[in-house]
Amino acid sequence: YREGVKWLKRAAESADFQYNSAPYELGLLHETGFGDDIFRDESYTAQLFTKSADLGHADASYRLGDAYEHGKLSCPRDPALAVHFYTGAAERDHPLAQMALCAWYMVGAEPVLDKDEDEAYQWALKAAESGLTKAEYAVGYFSEMGIGCRRDALAANHWYSKAAQHGDERAIHRMAAINAASSGADPVT
């Protein structure tokens, strides 16, 4: 165990763009503490995640985006940094970061980020295409309502169906309402 910790620390010190996960993995251990040698330290965790994110690690970027959005890991709430780190992860195909950016674009964060429904839709679509269930539902909803795209009932049905197959309760209820409406029944009941 101690030998493993020693090597993990060495790997974190020598991390580079090709091998960027050691600071992130060491940060995960410091986030909760591990054994007698790794103490819990949120600030150090954020430093390690930052090192890994700066080297291109998508999970570290996502975790920092979440930390700056919600004030975790001793990080202040900072929309600019949250969007920055979410973007770094989303550009590396991290579905949760893509959905987080979707949410930021839906509401905006003046003066850092303008509200842009088209951009929100595009990030949700990328996340949905990677199989993220809540993104599938969101794209269905956006398609049904014409948010960031043209209204398309067929596309909405497609995405609701995918989300329902993955167990999303909202999509299951929406599919039931759509089916009831198409058969002439009252969709509310």
C-alpha cells in the first residue's frame, strides 16, 4: 500500500499531456482521505484536479467545473471558471460536462456567457448521442418545443423513446401522454 502511494505521488509529479491521470487519481484519494498516509484535503484535491485538467484530463475538468459551479472542494462559486472547466471536459466528449454546458447556455451567465438556446441544444445533442439518458430526454423536449431547433414531433418521439428505454421516468410519462393523445384519449388522465 505505501509503495503504491509512493509511486502514485511520483506519477503525479511527472504527469504530462499523454499521462495525465495520476494527479486526478491522487486527488480522488485526498478528497475523502485514504489510510494513514493520505489525509483529507479539499484544497489540495482541487490543486491536483487543476493540474490534471490543465494536462487535458476530461474527468478532472468536469469535477472542477462542478466544484466552481456549486462551491465544492474549497473553490468559490465562479461561473466563468465553471464554464471554462466544463468546456474543457465537453470538448473531450464528457457527456455530463456537455449537459452542464447545455444548462449554462439555457440560462446564460452575463457577462461571462450569453444565453444561447441553439448552443444549448447542440451540447444536449452531443450528450444524447453518447447515450446519456437525461440528455436524450432533454433533446426530446427541445425537439418537441422547438428550443434551439425547429419543432420536430418525430425527432422528439425518437429521443423520448430512447430515454424511456433507458428508464427515464419523465420520458415514460411523456410517451404515455403522446400515445394517449394520438389515440384520442385525454392525455392528462
